[in-house]
Amino acid sequence: MNPIVKSLIILFLVIFIPLNVAAGLIWLERRLLALWQDRYGPNRVGPFGLLQVLADMIKIFFKEDWIPPFADKPVFVIAPAVIMVTVLMSYTVVPWAPGATVADMNIGLLFFLAMSSLGVYSIVLAGWASASKYSLLGGLRASAQMLSYEVFMGLSLMGTVLLAGSFRLSDIVAAQRHMWFVIPQFLGFILFLIAGLAETRRLPFDLPEAESELVAGFHSEYSGMKFGMFFVGEYLGVILISAMITVLFFGGWQGPWLPPIVWFVVKTLFFICLFILLRAALPRPRFDQLMSWGWKIMLPLALLNLLVTGAVVLAARP
Amino acid sequence: MAEATFLDANELVLNMGPQHPATHGVLRVKLRLDGERVLGSECVIGYLHRGVEKIAENRTYAQFAPYTDRMDYVAAVTNGMGYCEAVEKLLGVELPPRAQWTRMILAELQRIASHLLWLGTHALDLGAMTPVFYTFREREEILNIFENYCGARLTTHAFRIGGLQYDLYDEFEADVRKFCDDLPGKIDEYEQLLTTNRIWMERTQGVGVLKPDDAIALGVTGPVLRGSGVQWDVRKAQPYEAYAQVAFDVPIGRHGDTYDRYLVRLQEMRQSVRIIRQCLERLEPGPILGKVGKIIKPPAGTEVYHSIEGPKGELGYFVVSDGTVNPYRVRIRPPSFLNLQALDKMIQGQLVADVVAIIGTIDIVLGEVDR
């Protein structure tokens, strides 16, 4: 096949599939939460309520897209786009299956970290541009949260980089042929899981929106499709973090019998469900507790993990 | 009271409510903030004022009873009970035992229902979204019992001055017994989700501490007062109905923080189950209405203050008669209104996230605050 056509197909699939899966996740999340909370969840529209997603999408497209007169208009419009773009950009480096990557960069992991860090601009700008006090507080919380969690998110991954000897994600997957990195890097996995939760602003870490305190926080003033973009952006983030956990700690596409892409999807789906379960189970910590957790516990642990891994790798080198 | 802001930054005045998911109705709290830290607050109430006390003066004694259901609309049974008892006291009517035991069963069920609603919404305010579905599931059972008893679920108007409006339905005892058997296990379930959850503990322990002296000075009653370690329960201190004949404990807290108030309310639910069980034992067939005339006319110049232990605290009715069919004056002492006074004291120096927790822990119902 013509390599250009092939990469175009992959590109299309990589944009198209996550966007649709993200929409489907809204259904999955509502059904799973309902299951755990002893209720039905959406079950009216289509079989098992599957078309609920479509109905929601149609609704959100036809909603009035209102920009508050007091808002900083250009920034207000850009903010939701930023989150979509940065998350979708991160998808370019994810190795779905052998050879199925948009850009198999030699700095893939760094690119992912950079893009996910850029995503926070969206939240901060949205909170700022809304010119509403609740949004502003949400934006402030977001910046503080991201600052503290970004630091050890990167550090928690350096252990795997040391073990694989490469920042290229396909190399990291290949290096897990004999043993998934979750075993030697269990601490790193836990740290990354927590940082990933904070990165996606999912429930235990949804302080920037905190609907019971800040009335949806940074996206209080958003309506229509702009709100929808934040919403889908969040779910895209969930898929991304789950996919990255799979790639970095659970051997990516590797597994017996089944085709690689199936293994990848199964593993990713497992972590998505774990994210949803956490949302059902946990209350929301307070802003200052979250910060002190990040700086006083997680960061030292990440550094320790890196130190020990480095020592072991050095000692084991022939 | 006000301390300086960090780096002399401008104070941020945040208007929380009347439309806000965490103010449990139409409470408006004006917060003065330094970043997210609360420097001071001012409560604005009255958005739900309907002039219930004034309405009482233009209704007969019996006609006013349904209005009391609309004050604390999540605990209508106890509201109505307090009013009926006050008027009965005024008339000097003795209640038949069956009416007393039934009233106590329904009132304790209502206490559980109110606490369940509180627990669900309080947890939801702190970000735990699952308990609310569990507590509403159990609350539904109670509301079904109410519905079978009197046809209404929320504004029940379950009692009548002098006794009961209706006799109990046939399966009442079985329904209540089944509920009492199920509930303790369900409470264990909530505790599993919250009591030893680290995030829950960090969010509630040491938050909104109310010292016993302050609590007494502010006139706080109910679980909020008992959470501060003051052993005061109207059911024990000034027993009404037949509370003197049942055995139950009054749980109290030690630190007066949000976590203790949470524990106190959970314990109270278990104690209520204990009371209901004892009441069911004593429940025997008999008349349900005492000797009350068709027209209720207490003697002129008599007045009475009667208070009961509502789910949220001491609920008092002061009724004055001028010898006509309408009360001359009805003054209501709603527990939420007085408990809300403690809000400012409790949120000083806390964060915005704590304000939500503290409003939740006081367990206010605005229908009762504003009347």
C-alpha cells in the first residue's frame, strides 16, 4: 500500500475512533455508575439506551451557543478548542498495534507529557475568560492542581524510560515482551495512575469543576457545543490516560492468542472502567489537601522510585 | 473578626446562592474571601418566606395543621406532631395509647428519612455521588409506608389534634418490621463507603468545629449540639408522648466537628430503629382519637409552649388562645433557623470547599428557616 494512503487511513482512524469512543464512554459511564448505584441509567433511546449519546449530541448541537457579554470573547472561544487539540495531538504518538502509529517519534513520551501539560491552559484560560468568580476560582484550582501533579507525573514515568532505554513508545512496548513494567515499576504505575486522574480532572480530582462548590467551575459560563468540547475533551483524556497506562505498564498490544489491537482495546477498557469505579466510590478531597499530597508524598515517592530504578539499572549493566 | 488578606490583596466577595447546588434550597451566603479562605460571611434568608405564623391567625386550629407540614418539608410528620401536641396540651386532651405509639413510630421513621436525605446530600456535596442513591432507596421505603398510611408521601398531615386521622393499615406492622430489619445493614453499607474513607475523614475531621459553649450560646439544638458533646435531647430531657417508656441512647460527639456530627446522625438512625421496635411491641388495638370536640376552642387567655425533638433539633410551638376558633398567635421555633446562626462561627477561616461541608452538616431546610 502507498505509505501516504496508509498514514492517512491511520490518521483518520486515530481521530475518528477516539472521538466516537469518547462519546460512547458517556453512555458506558452512565450505565456503569447506574449499575453500581442500584438504578437503571439511560435505557430508553435505542437498544440499552445506546442511542442516548446520539440524542445528547443532537441536543448539544442545537443549543444556543451563548457567549456572556462580560467575557473575554477571543480567549473564551479558543479555550475549548485548546483542550480538544492538545488531547487529540497526544493521540498521534500512541502505538495502537505494531506499526499503527501516526507518528512514532523518538521522543513520543515527552511529546505526550508536553501535550497533556498544554491542556491545562484550556482550563485556566476558560476560567479567566469567563470573568465569573466561580470560574476564576476553578481556573486557579486547575493551575495549582496541574502544577503539583505535572511534576511527579513526568518523574513517575522516568522509571519505565530507564528500563526500556528509550522515549519511543513502540520501544517501550517492545521492551515489555518478557515482563510488563507494572511489576518492576509498581510504584511508578500507582503514581502515574493518580497523576493521570488529576490530569483528566476526574472525580476524586475534579476540583476545578466541583459542581457542588463552584457550580461547574471553569465551564460554568459555557453552553452548547463549547461545553460539549470540554465534555468530550475530558473523556478523550480518560481514554488517553488509560491507553498510556496500557502502553507504559501493561505491555501495550502484547498478549497471547488475540490480535494485538484487541489486547490493546481490552486493557484500555479495563482502566477506563477503573476510572469510572473510582468516580463512583470516592469523595472529593480539598484543594489544599490535594496540593500537600502532591508535593509532600507523591513527589518524594516518585523521586525515590527513580533513584532506586536508576541504581538497579546501573548495577545490572554488564 | 476580619484578618488581613495575604499580601494585602483585594477581598473577593463571593455570592453563594440563592441559586447554588450546595445551599440546599434558597439560602444566600455572602462570603468574603481571601483566595479561597473565608474571612467572614453574611447569611441572607427569607427567599422562601410564606408567613406561616401569620396564616395561623386566620385559620382554625385544625385548618392550620397542614401548613406545618410545609415548613420542614422533609420531616412533615414531626412538624405536624409538634403542632398537634401543642394544641392538645392547650386543650388538656389525653391521647389513647394506640395513637401515641403510632405517632412515635411514624415520627422516628420520619427522623430516619430526614437523616437519610441529609446523609445523601451531604455526601454529594463532598463529591461522593453514590451514597445519595442508596439513601434515597431506603427513604423510598419509608415514604411508601407513609403513603400507605395516609395517602401522602411528603406533606403527610398524618395526625389530627387529639390523635390520629386514620387507623393503621393491615400490613403496617410487617412493613415497618421489615424496614427495621433491613436498615442497620444498609447503614453499615454507608459506613463502609464513608466512615473510614481517608478522603471523607480528611474532608470532615476538624472542619467546622463548634465548641459546646458556643453551641449553647447560639441556641443550637439537635444533632449539631450533640455533635459538640452536649447531651441534650428533648425526648430524654422533657419526654413527650411515651418516650419516657422506651429505652434508647443519646449519641454524642467529642470534637464538635463535621465528622462527629456525621457519626451522631448515623447512630441516631440506629437508635430510632431501636425505638420503633419497642413501639411495635406495645402497639395494641384500641381507639385512635382522644376526647376532642368538633370545634376546637381552647379557653381564652391560655398559652402553651411545647417542643419536641425534630430530626434537626428542638422544634417548638408557642400557641396563644383568645377563646375563638382561631389561634391568637402561633410562634414557631424552627431548629434549622437557630442552627443556621452557627454557620458564621463555623466557617471562619475555613476554605470554600469547607463552607459546603458545613452548610451540609448543619442540615438546614429553608422552608423551615424562612417559614
